Amino acid sequence: MKISDIIIDPATWLAEMWLTMVEVEYQYINNKKTDTILGHKYHCALPRKNFDKAIVSIPGKKQLDVDSDKGEVVSVKFSDLEMKCWIKQDKSRDGDNFLTPMLKGKATAITAVQSKPS
């Protein structure tokens, strides 16, 4: 089994998500970025999971935004959310390789639940 085969149940594991940043998602062909915009990636903190990070892709136009430069955070929920795990390979300052488990997903829509998380 690969870690990418694990499916996360959003109803239990991702009960609360705080939107912290939004970025454009570009199409890549042969590992090269193109000018084609596929949609947007919504970066969320998970306060019930030690503030781990999840990134959710939604195709099309930007549906919601936050001012990450001012530290704005919005509590959100996603429609038709599907989440999976993957492993990101990084290098430390000393040049050592290390692996970080990450959460990524896709959805059809995002909605603000309230203006500020409690």
C-alpha cells in the first residue's frame, strides 16, 4: 500500500479548518509550469490537529480570499471534499534529506463559516 492510497474522512478528521492563504494553481506539462490557470489552492490550518496544514484545490475562479500578509484567518468548510496523504521530500539546512507527511485534497466549493475562528 502507498501512503497516497490512504483517504482521510473529512467529517471526522477535518471538522474545523482555517483558511490562511490562497494561491493560483497552474498547469504543469513535463514538470514545467505553463501559463494555464487550473484553479486555486486553499491553504488551511487544522486547529484540532496541532495546526497541521492541508491544501485543497478547487478548479476555476477564486471563490474566497484572505489577507495572509495581515495574518487574517477565516473558518471555512468545503463542498465535496476529498483528502489524501502524500510525502514531501525536503532538505535540511545541513543538506540532509527528510520526509514530511502532507495533506492535499480537492473540492468543488469553499464557504466561510464565520469571519474569525473562535
